[in-house]
Amino acid sequence: MKKLLTGLVLSSALLATPAMAQQTAKEVGITPQATYNLVQQDENVLFIDVRDPVEIMFIGFTDSVDLNIPYLMVDRSQWDSDKNRFRLYRNPDFIQQVEQALEARGLDKDATIITMCRSGSERGLPSAQYLIDNGFKNARYVVNGFQGSTVKEGDKQGFRIRNGWQNSDLPWQSKPNADKIYRLDR
């Protein structure tokens, strides 16, 4: 009887694992300031900008990140009429590129990995969750991302001037670092 119960408990745990792996945004999210502090203090952190490199060229970049590894990439040959933009697709080499970045820094899957996109929602949280689902248990994402949230009312409506990395007085520049930006020419 004890063996049967133990087997049932183990089977239930194995079946529940994928559902239990889903984290909430609050559990996985980290503020821009906390990210900056952690990156400055802990060498066992991999900080990744997961935006498409073209977006970085027009919005800005922080040298605080270790690398730019896009999570979603722009397919300039496919137009998404519903969203009025080019179609986005997941970088098929994302996991492999993260593993290579960890290895290059002498880190493994247990290291803290922090992802950052423009606003935290479309790529930040999903990229962290994707990493968690693929065995990187300490993946996090920057809440409100690099550029922050849009203002909903007033004369600045639509501008991203609230929260996020840029609006938290953290270091950033208008142009990417050629050594850190995702490039196909090397």
C-alpha cells in the first residue's frame, strides 16, 4: 500500500510539474533599480536585452546588459494586419544562445538570468517564462522593461515617460554597444 501511495504521489507531482512551473509576473519580475543593483554586485547574473536589435538602434541601450539576444525577432517579409506591424517570431536559437552566453561567463543554468524588453510585457515576461520552462529556474524579467509604460491621459498621452529603465535614472545611451548587440556578421 505504501509503495502504491508513493507511486501515486510521484506520478501526480510529475504530471503537475509543467503547470506548477508557470510563474506569475510578480514572482518573476524585478524592478529596474533592483536589476541594476544586482548586476553591479553579483557576478553570477546574466543580464540580457531581448529586443530586436533594430528596435535598440532607435530607442536606446544600456551597457549594463551583458548581451542582446532577441527573444522575438521581426520577420520583415510578413505583415500582421491585425496588429499593423511586421510579424514577430521566436528566435529559434534563443535557448542555445543563452546557454552559450552562460558558458562564456563560466555560469550554468542555475545562474540568475534577467531579461529586458521595451515594456516588460510582450517579450520580457514571456522570455523569462520560456527560460524557466526550459530548465533555467532562476530566470527573471525587468518589470516595465527598458522604456516603461505609456501615459494614459494628458498632453503626454502615449509617451513612455513612466517607470522602466530609462525613466529610473539608470545608465543608458542612444546607440548600442557593437560588442554586445546581436549581430549576424560575427
